[in-house]
Amino acid sequence: MSSFKLGAFKLTKPVKTEEKKDYDIVIVGGGPAGLTAALYSARYGLDTIVIAKLLGGYMTEATIVDDYPGLPEIPGNDLVEKFVSHVKKYKVPIITDEVVDVVRDGEKWKVVTRLGKEYRGYAVILAIGSEKRKLRVPGEDRLVGRGVSYCATCDAPLFKGKKVIVVGGGNSALISALYLAKLASRVILVHRRDQFRAFPIYVKQAMEHPKIEVLTNTIVTEILGEEKVSAVKLYNKVTREEKIVEVDGVFIEIGLEPPTEFFKKIGLEVDETGHAVVKPDMSTNLEGIYVAGDAAGGPCKYRFEQIITAAAEGAKAADAAFKYVLKVKASS
């Protein structure tokens, strides 16, 4: 098996896995929620497997994580390595694959992957995160990889000394703008509202940064360019002024979209935003199925895409799944 590539972080040693299909619990997802669930499940003595499309999830895109207790200013990839190493300590198999279906199979759930593999577990924890939301404006899809990016950590070095725009008003957008300001000649931060959703500390740093220009009540209506990005069309919702601004890159950080269609396909109830409806213990309307992390919804959801909250939900899901597995085994 080849090594896993995690952004800048690479596992130099392959993760050894047993070729078997039956487990107590199948965990889908390799971000903080999934890896924490794997750690807790293994510590509970459950026969556990992790199936992940990408180890680390969006942690791999974080240049510096400074809000995870006990690990100040740790690079995202280093934190991923710590999570993975801790799970590997308990000899949990980690499979690189994408889950495409989950169906009932007797007293267990059958998990089907894109590579045609099948794994079964009494319980399944879905920690599959969400996808980056798109602007859905002309020029965006055509110029992806040619100036349009959804990952500042990945692509910022390509724009050293150049002028870029960051679109968004949450933590991810502000953090991306601050990071890009270290390399780009100028950063324009565009937000459609008059106030930011990001933490005040990030807003203050961006407002005071000499290389960052902040435009509120403004939206991007089109991304221009032939072979690569050359400019964007901006529209101010207050003044109703439209203008074209020359830039070399557009970084889109406007939030995440949950895997709603996948949830509906397997029969999970979703809320009005498309996130899975979960109870306080992360259980769903399907007995034995739990959802943790960015894909989980609910009225008390903390919507700031924080590693610590995803990890906490992974731990809660593992605890609930452990109790469920014990109950099923006792009755069989």
C-alpha cells in the first residue's frame, strides 16, 4: 500500500490493515470527529475500522491551529499526525477509500465503498464532513485551478507578490486572508454582509493589517479571465455600484455544504440545512447509525467548524455506539 498524502503531511509508513469485513463498529471519515471516534471505540475494546477518503480532513489546510487546548500554535498537519498516531497505537485499521452506500444487513450495517469493498458493523459512525461551498457565479468552475482556489494553505505560495481576493466572512475566510497577506502583495477581503461572523480577534487583525483591504456589503458576481483569473466583477448592495477589480487569484471561503444527498440515499433524516438530524448522543433516526462533526445538525449545533467540537462529537458518538453494540450483542 502506498503512503497517504495529507496536504503537506505524508505518512511515510503504510497503515497495515487486516483483510476482513466484519467489525463491531465502522467509522467513516478521517477528520477530527472520525479519528476521535476511532480512538474512543478502540479504548472501549470494540473491533474498529476507519474508512477515510482523506485523513485529517480540513485540519490539513490549517497553517496554524491555536485553539486546541494544550497544543498552542501547532501546524494543522502536525495535529493530524498526532491524531493518526494515537489511533494507530490501538492498531485500528485505516482504509483509504470512499463510502458510497450504507445498507442494513441482518443485525449489522453493510458499508459499501467506491472500490467495491464491503465492511459490516453493528454500528456505523458517519464523520464524513462537508464539501466547500461554491459561489456559483460565471467563470468559477472554468477557472478552478487557474486562479480560483478553495484552499489558501494549499495554493497561497503560487500567489507570492500578487493581488488576490478572499470571499467570505467566517473564521476560514479571515484566517485565509491573514495567511495570504504574508505572501501576496495585496489581499481584498469581500463579504456580502456588513458584519463578520468570524471571531473578533481575527476581524481586528484583518482590519488593522496594512496589506488587507476589507469590502463589506459586497458580492462577487463574475470571475473573469481566459486562461487564468484576471479580474472579478464586484457589486455593492448598498450603493448598487458595480466595478471590475484586477486580481490574480480568488480564494473562496464561504462555508461548507453537508452530504445531503448521501444522507437521503441511506434514509437519514436531515434538517432544513441538509445536515443529519442527531440527538444529543449523536444518534439518528436509523438505529445503530451515528453522525458526528461538520455533517451533523441540530438546534444546539456549534457552527464554527472547530476541531475541538468535532472531536467532542466523535467521542460522544463512540460512547453511544459502544452502548448500542453491547445491547445488540447481549440480545443475540
